[in-house]
Amino acid sequence: MKSAVVLFLVGLVFLSGCIEKIENFSNAPEDTSPVKIACYNNSGCGNDAYVREPYCIGGNVAWDFETHYCENPGKNDSMCYDFVKTHVIEECGDNYMCINGSCVKSTCSDGIQNQNETGVDCGGPCLACPNCSDGIQNQNETGVDCGGPCALCQCFNGVQDPNEIRVDCGGFCPQCPSCFDKVKNQNETDMDCGGNCNKCPVGMVCRSSSDCATNYCNYDGICAAPSCSDGIANGFETGTDCGGPCKKCPACYFDFECGQESALGDEYCESGHITRKFIKPVCAWSGKENAVCNNATIVKTWDTAC
């Protein structure tokens, strides 16, 4: 019993000491030691520099540049910030491409459609791309230029097979040529006109005036609009720059256009010589719009005596 009392008293003494220490701590003076300033200027936050490695963006070479910035420099609430901006450091330009952060010249074997190629590594400056008219069995064709992505091979056998509209065309085969297929084919002189198709409008290619709606194919082989002053009998003129839509053509330009000279009556004797009258056609007002053919009577005398 005495030992228990002793332990109790010792506990009280220890507890009172702890309470005194807590009170002393709560009354301790405020810490006035200096606050650590984060930065005084931008360089205090780090050195501005390119970071990581160059890479490709939009076909050009790019590199990220990191900039350091000190906010509220030299103050207790100063803070450092980092900004990263992408810079295009090299433009690869025509016939070059960006690979792994470098400009590399494009080639016809780089596996990329570039440098004006019409397909991957073909066309443009490279070899022609496989097609259905290159005379080679390629691109999964089952025959030369037929089958696979091309027309069925039956479309090239020179026979009108079932479903074809004509020999090797129509149905499952390529469209048969016509005057309305927006293709220059058959004997057309231009797309869907001329030849056996409708006459071509002004500006289209022609072989003869019959190919043109204006009935005039000029010396350059182009359907043109005729005029009444071009010095050519064209369009629907009946003469050079006259007739049809132009002024009336003169009836004649030369006497011979009015007919041939013919005898009038029989020969007779006059002043001791054989004489005879003739009718001679004459072009009056030659070449003018009011030109007209008239007949003139002339007398011819021969040296033969009578």
C-alpha cells in the first residue's frame, strides 16, 4: 500500500513539470529569423535554353525553348515560373521532308507521297504510277491492264459479250463512246462536238468549217465567229463578205460571169467585107452591190472580101 502511494506522488510531480513546460512554450517569443527569398531576377530561376531534342512539326524542324521568369523579384512572395515555346528553326522547303528533327531530301523510294508525286513514290519526278493502260500486268491485275482494279478482262477480247452494249464497252465494261460522255473520242474534233457529233461552238477545235456551228474553222483550226469584213467567204456568206447575214453580193465582177458571147443573125456583106453582129454580155457597175449583167450588141468585120 505504501508503494502505491509513493508511485502516485511521483506521477503528480512529473505531470506538473510537463504542464509547466507547455506553458513556457506557448509564451515563447515569435521567430524573427529572415524569410528565404525565392528569386531576385529571371536568371535566378535558371538559364534560358533549348530543351530536349529538335523534332518535326508541319513538315519543318522545330525545337522547344524554355524561358525562366521571376515574379515579384526580391520579395517574400517571389516565385519562379518556366515557359516553353516551340520555335521553327528550319523550313524544309520543296523536295525536302522532315525526319527525326532534320530536313532530308525527298526521294522516289522514301515511302511517302511528296515532291509532286501522284502516288507513293511514283508519278511526278518518279516513274509513272501503275495504271490500267500502261501495258504491264501490275497492281493486282489478272491480265495485262485488266482485272483487279481495272475493267474485266472480257472487255478487251474483241467480242460483244453478254451485258456489253457494244463490243468491249458498256455494262460491266468501260462506257461506250458517245457525243455526251465528256470525253474527246470517236471522230470528234473536240470534246463531244465535231465529226459525227453536234457542231462545235466558237473556241473549240475543228478540222473543217462543217465542224463549227458558225460554219467557220479558221486557219488555226479553231471554230471562230465570221465577220462581214474579214476578207474571207465564210460562215453563211454566199460570197466574200457578202450574202447570207452580210450585204447583198454583187451580181457580177467580170463580164465573163454574165455569160458567153453569141452570134446575132447571119453574116452579111458590108463595105466589101464579111460582117456579123454579136451579143456580148457585160457586167455593169462591176463588183458593186448594184452590179448587173447587161447585153451589148457589137459588130465584127473580117478582112475576107465579099
